[in-house]
Amino acid sequence: QVQLVESGGGSVQVGGSLRLSCAASGRTFSSYPMGWFRQARGKEREFVASISWNGYRTYYVDSVKGRFTISRDNAKNTVYLQMNSLKPEDTSVYFCAAGRTRWGPAGASTRDYDVWGQGTQVTVSS
């Protein structure tokens, strides 16, 4: 019943852009932190970006700073990840996640989140 569904993935050339969307249903997530993670072939799932429940604070892994922007529209129960200047190393399956606790930390660990989307593939070709 509680679901997160990602969309907007696809294949782009180096330097291109994509915007991922994460639509939530079954629960209102306006008071929860939200995050984006990615998992490439043969690698562990890694933190990409997160945003506080009110959108006032955002966090990014160093490798995407200045290129990716996380945002949210609580009225639409939706979170976004704008990805610019894409690189081949950004190729991965991207997952949206909702935090465990209302007003909780927008952490960088998978342990900080307990609702996950199914993932959407992003492929960047050189």
C-alpha cells in the first residue's frame, strides 16, 4: 500500500541531463526526510542526495555536488533529482527512499530509510 515509484530514467550522452521523479502513495511523506541512492553493477548501494522534511537542508555525495539537485513538492507528495553534466560513472540504478521517522535526519546511510522504490535505470554513454 505504501509505495515509492521512480520515473524519468533513461539513456543519455555524456554531458546530458535527466530529471528523476519519485511519486509516493499510501502515506503522506511531507514530514519525512527523503533520499536518493544508486547502485551500479558489482557495487554497493551508495548515497547520492537527501533533503530534510521541510526542504530547508540538502546533502550530496561529493561526486555529484554542483551537478545534481534534490528538491521536493510536498503538495504533490513527490521528490525530484535533477541531474546535469552527466558522466559515465553516474550510470546506475537510482532508488528513492523515505526516512524512518518524521522530522528525522536526512542521513547518508541506507539504515536511515525504510521505504524504497523499485529503482530506475540511468545510463550515460561516452
